[in-house]
Amino acid sequence: MSDEEITPRRSQNSAEPSDGGTSPLEAQVEALTEIVGGLTSKLTALRGRIETLENGDPDEPDGAEDEPADRPAPWVLFAPPAAAEDRLHRSDNHTPLWTVQNFVGWYNTTFLGIAGSQARAIPVCWAEHPGLAQEVAVLAYSWRRAHIGTTANVRDAQLWLQQTRPGFAARLAEWVHPHCLDGRHREVGAVYRANRFAAAESEQRSDATPSRKESQ
């Protein structure tokens, strides 16, 4: 029997290099590592682009007119209500309650219908009725999502007009006393309780109001 027959031949797929260089397995691992690295870089870039679209470019000056996250959709005919999420107000430490309060004022000057219709103003005492307060907050933020920034689309805007707002208007009388709709608050239903943003809003108003000594 010859030495060639006794010595086993190396497999072509052997993980050990035949000439002291890189083995096929190591080469495959290096190639996969390079591919994964490239995909990671692309994923990071995409994540950055998504954050820019959602929150705006931090390098742009405050109040930039072309800020995508704050830009009203073309079908928004009237200046939208100011919101704590707007770039112009992000440094003012406003809470979402401020966004809702501003929306109520905007809503009451926009969606006020004829006498006797369901298109009535949101009563001044809305925040004192827990059920109504929750409805108003959702109404405000659903309007904003459908009409402002990168999430705005005409289909959601039409849905808000056809279903969301009329549904809210129809339920309005379920949360308040009839006198509330005339500006005379009456406590009915759920008992008033402070919302989770009330303390911060109250403190902010106190800080913004000059004391008597300062005003003299």
C-alpha cells in the first residue's frame, strides 16, 4: 500500500487553510460580517431620517416655516391652534393640557353651528367634567394627527369631520348639565378631579404672573 493511499486527502470544504492563509469558513464569516455592518449603517441612517421627519431637524432654527412636524396640511384653511408639541413652543415647558386648551378655543370659533343644532361650543367648564375632559383631549389630538405634520392625510381629516366630530357633538349632552351649555356650570355625573397636568400648568401660570412688588 502506498503512502498516498494511507494519507487521507483534505476535503475541499475543510475549515483549515491549506496554504497557511484564510480558510473558506473564515472568508465566509468575514463576508457576512461586512454585510451585517453595511445593513447596520443603513438601519441607523433610516432611523435618523424617521426621527427627523417626526421631530424636525435639530439644526434648523426654532420656528422654521418649513418644519415638517408643525406644518398644517394644505386643506387647513385657518391658522391651527398652538400646541405644546410645536417647535416654537417646545422650550416653553407647556404640557399637553395647554395643547387641549388652545384647541378648545380654536374649535369654538370654527365649529359653531346654527341655533338648535348639535354643532355647539364646548362649554367653558369642560375640564370640570372628567368624561368630557377625556373626550375633548382625544378630539384635540386626533384632529392634530389628521391635520398637522407628517401624519396628516386627507382621508383621516375627512373621517374626523364625518365621524369623529359629529360623534363627539352627539355625546356632549351626556357629560354636562344643560345649564353648562349656556355657561352656567352645574356638577353632574362624575365628580371633578384634577388631571395629571393641572399642577404643572398652575405652577407655570404662577411663575408667569408678576408679584405685586414686581409690578410696582
